[in-house]
Amino acid sequence: MLREGQVRIPSGCAISGIINRKRKRFSGTKIIDSIAIMHDRSNGLGGGFAAYGIYPEYKDYYAFHMFYDSLQAKEDVEHFFNQHFSVELSGIIPTRKVCSIKDAPLIWRYFMKPLPDKLRDSDLCEDEYVVQCVMTINSRFQGAYVVSSGINMGAFKAVGYPEDVGEFYRLDEYKGYTWTAHGRFPTNTPGWWGGAHPFTLLDWSVVHNGEISSYDANRRYLEMFGYECTLQTDTEAITYAFDLLLRRHGLPLDVAIKTVAAPFWDSIQRMDGSDRQLVRALRITYGSLLINGPFSIILGSQNGIVALNDRLKLRALVAAEDNENLYVASEEAAIRAVCPNPQRVWSPQGGEPVIGLLEGAESI
């Protein structure tokens, strides 16, 4: 009889996302209930959540969530923080005992702002300054990992089933207007705390089901722009790719999507002249950021979410909506568990984005 770890389940992993467009905050219980329905898609080697709007009292500060393997790693990173940031508040992230969650690292959070003189001397904008600090910690400080670094948001992840991870982090006690979740079934990468989803940078978060065969090409291209992929998973590269395209290069969302999930060449040839020229230019300029392989992802930000699957739709993705909320998930059952009677349910085509923006936001 085959045992767990001896059989490969290429369609495994579960993703789910909920956004209230009117910015009404709701408990993390809802996203836990949604992802728990898809329990059999994961194997207990990773689960996690991203939540937006959870720190209104510190909405002007970068909220760093950290994993430390040792007290020495924590001491070293805190020395680095004190050299580069003004720390308003720090402390352990509250958890509760869950029997299935074991071998937890030290889990800490910090609410900070860059030191004005350091920011000025760096000659960087504030977001880029924070990104460079994140890269430095993840690549230079042994036993320390940045879980999330955005404003008024945070990521909570662990080795375990996602519903247990939600219980562990007491997410029923948090309220946010956007939540995403992931249940992991690792195929080519290890199951460890830092490798659980979501992956984040600044306000971006990505949960991902799939297998990226273009990872090495994506990684090498990103390294030319100063990104360092150190967390042993292809999803990290997806997060950095969107940061590069949307924040640093300022591409519109639809153009960024055409970059990572570009139409096939035969489809490009049938396009009208201006569209064909645009997509051809993107393929030439950003060919190394094309994501190859089966995938479905949810990209979260302060302005909303984008759900997207690969051009051949080799990974499942379902969407639904009611008056105020947009739901996306790997399975319709995960949506109906928290929204029994949606006004609309649909299955997007391969490469077709599902976009949910917060009220007042013009783009992701």
C-alpha cells in the first residue's frame, strides 16, 4: 500500500479568498470555514492566511511578522531593526495550543516606520527601502524569516492543515475586509514553516496551487532587479514578479496579467494591430517572467484581490459574488460553505482574471 509521501497528487493544494468591497471587516472564522471544506486537498505540511484591515490602530506602520529559529537570530534582527526603523511596538503574536501544530519557531511582530535619516541617506522611496530590508533579512540573517511586511495587513502560516493554523493563530479574534487562505500539498519543495503560503512582500500576498516549471528563468530575471529568492518555493517568485511589474515598473494590472499569463503566439497573431503589438512587446521585454506550468493564484493587496489561473486552466478556480462580497476558491463547495446562496457563480476561463476592488480603489 502506498503511504503519504510515496504518491504525488499534482492537483493538490487549496486556495480561497473573500473580499468585502465596502471595507466592512469580518471575523477570520469565515475564511477558516471556507478553506476547511477543502481539507483533503492538503496533507498537513502547510497552511496559512493573509488578512487586510486587521491593524486599524497601527494603520500607518509597517507590520512585520517574523519567524525566528533561535533567540540569537531574534537578537540579531532586532539590532538591525533598531538601526533602520523606529519601532513603535513589538511583541509575540498570540497563539493557542493546537495539538497538530508542532515545532513552532519564535513568532514575533513589530509595528515600525523607517528612520527618516536612514531613508533619506538611502536615496530610495519608502517602499523600496522596506523591500531592501526584507531581502537583507531573508538572505543574510540565518534562522530569521520575514513572514509579512505590509501596512494594516499580516500573514499567518505554519506547518499544519489550514483550519488548525487558523485556530493556532486565533484568527477568530481578528477582523479584516479581505482574507485569503491556502492549504498546502507540497510536490517539489519541502514542507516547512517559512515555505507555507501565503508569500508576501509589502502589501502583496500570494496563495498558489500549482507547479511553476519556469521558476529558474523567473528567479534569474528577478535577481537582476535585486530580488533574492531564498524560501525554497516557486510561489516566492510569483510574489516578486507582481511587485516588479505593478509597483516598480508601474504597469497597469491588465498589462501585468498579459505578462505573466501571456496568450499563446497563435492567439497573438489573430489579435488586432494595437493589441498584437502590445502583447508582442511584453513577450519580448518580459519573456522571462512568463509563468509556465499549471497554476491558480490569488494576489492580495491593500486595494483588492486578483484571482488567475493558467492559460490552459489546468488548475481549478471558481468565483461567486453577492451584494458586497466577492469569493474565489478552488472548489464551489468552499464558497457555498460561507455564502449558501450567491447571486452569481462562474468558472473563469484560462488566463481570465477575476478582479475584486475595494470601494474607491481604481486598481489593485
